[in-house]
Amino acid sequence: MNDIAKKTWTRTLDDRVGISHEELERKSKVPASALPVEEPLLADRIEHIFERPESQKLPEGNQWGFKMEVPELLYNRGEIHNLSIQRGTLTPEDRYKINEHIVQTIKMLENLPFPKHLRTVPELAGGHHEKMDGTGYPKRLTRDEMSPVARMMAVADIFEALTAVDRPYKKGKMLSEAIKIMSFMVKDQHIDPEIFRLFLESKTYLIYAKAYMNSDQIDDVQISDYLT
């Protein structure tokens, strides 16, 4: 990729015509080049950089207890930057933006005047990305720092995400495949082993499947394979 980026081409047209005012403002940080100009085929340019505003930073010791690594930039649209991703298709900035939804969820819910019997809603809605070993987000909670219902929500959320058929970017998993994947997540200390065991022994997975999954997704599951 770096070899391709070093190739050059000659630009004869003004690249500041017909663009948005925001992009023009970013480009204006450097003087316009006299035409014609030779440019690299791929580059990380000043207009690719989106600064992160102070309001979107998470200082250490923040009032919500968030413990997330926040990228310095809000976005980086650099061509080389995006083509140099080592794993997957997301840059650190993209990944954080996706994960940030849970930050906004907790911020909004904690500002709502819930009645006493609903005061755990922020924890339940905001804790399903935490992991039992404390490597999840947004607060890096461990199993002992989460309520049983919050740990149940994590299992339910993962199972629904794996089997859902209404996602345009993926097909819903077969029932046995979803259970197998979740068993690996137990071994990786992602979800609670006791909750997962209850999920299987109570047949909750099958009750849900019959109510919400397509019939052709429901295959045989040997739960004994996962209860040792």
C-alpha cells in the first residue's frame, strides 16, 4: 500500500471548488497549490483531520466513572491512515464512535427522574458491554461490580444480536451456532458462566427462539456439551 501511495499524478483542477464550507475551512489551513501540481496517489491530508471538541473528551475521574481510551481525533479520514488498518475495517476513531453510544445512553438515563423501582435502568441499559474480567466498556466493571440483572442483560443482548435477522449487515445465526459462540465468550470471561448456565437449563434460549427467530434458524442444541 505504501508503494502505491508514493505513485504520483498531476492535478490540473482546483480541488477547493464545489466542496462543503466545512471541508473548505479545513483545506484553508494550508495555502492552495499552484496548478498544475504533482501529488501522491494516496495521502493523509489536513482536510482529513477532524479535531475532537472538549465536550467530547472524557477526563480521568469523570463523574460517570467511564474508563475508555478516547482517540485524540474525532475522525481521521486520511487515505493512508484508513488503508493501514491492521485488523478489521475500523480505525480507532470509528471504533470509539461506535462504542460511544453506551456513553450517551448512560449520560441521558442518569439525568432522568426514574421512580424508585426503575432506578437501576441506567445500569441495565449501560452495562451490557462490560465483561466479567473488567476489560469491557464503558466503566471496565468486573463481575462482582455488576448486579445479577445487569449480567443477565449482557447475555440477553448478545444472544439477540447473534440471532437477529433484521440487521442489513449480517445474517442471523443458527440457534446452535449462537450458543456455541456464547460458550466461547464464557471461556473468555466475557459473559457470566452461571447466568449462561441458567440461560440453557431454563430453556430460555428455546422459548425466545420459538417466539422471535425464524423457524429455519432453530436447530438442535446439545446443551449438555456446555454444562460441564
